[in-house]
Amino acid sequence: TLQLPAPSAVIGAYRSAVTSPLAILTGVNDIPQVSYGSTSTDFDVKEQYPLFGRTIHSSTGEAQVALQLYKSLLHASHVGVLFVTDAYGSALQKAFQDAASEENIITDSVAFSYSADLNSNEIRNAVTSLKNTDFRFFYVIAFEAHYAPIMTAAYEEGLVGDD
């Protein structure tokens, strides 16, 4: 139980995966929570997160903007999606897949865990799976720590480079 006086409100974390358990706690204790960076669409479910608010759009808006890049600028009809399986990555992947489906753009998604050992084969195997789709365009939903292993694997698989 909370000690009195209870906080008037709580500022949520940047990452959706961290915000989620805190939003449940603040909700059951009737304390509003506001996040400046958590974009997961999970927080749109007001029955589960009744007092959650944010100052940034949800993953749905981000997915629609990304899709327009692939559709309008790149004229892509197929997009491979590599995503991290945390609240942020999973929500953005689903939102992108849903938006792509509405625009008749075919997607194939491959996931890797947020806690993947950056020196293990998990990320490399995910990149190899995307290569096997024969798609030319890829949407990567990951964090900065994942960038080097993803790009190294993509280079070694011939997905990026001098050509």
C-alpha cells in the first residue's frame, strides 16, 4: 500500500516495457501517469490503463508515417520487418503490419528478443531469415544497442554494402 500523502501523478519511463508495470500500479492506486516516450498501443486500452496519458503519439502514427515512406517514396510492394520483441517493438510491428495490409503491401516479420546477447546468433539468424524472403526493403525496429550487430549481419549477408 502507498504511504500518505500519495503522489498527485507519476511521470512514466521512456521505454514502454518499463512504463507498463508502473502504469498498472498507478492505475490501481488511482494515480495518473504521463509518459513522454512510451508509444506502445497497449496503453490505448483504457480498461487496463485507465489513468495513463502520453505527450507523444502511439505506435500507430509512427507506423503510418513509416509506411508512407515505403509506399510513396520507395514504391515498395513488399517490406521485411525486423523487430525487437518488447512492448515498443511488438506494438510498432503490429501497427506497421496492419497499415501495410490496408495498403496491399506484403510484409514478412522476423523477431529477436530485447535481451538477445549482442554476440550471439539470434540477431544474425533473424537477419538471415529476412534475406531469405528475397525482399529488397526492410524496416528495422530496434534500439541503438542492436544497431551494430544488425548492420554487421546485414553486411555479411549482402543486404547492405557497396552495391
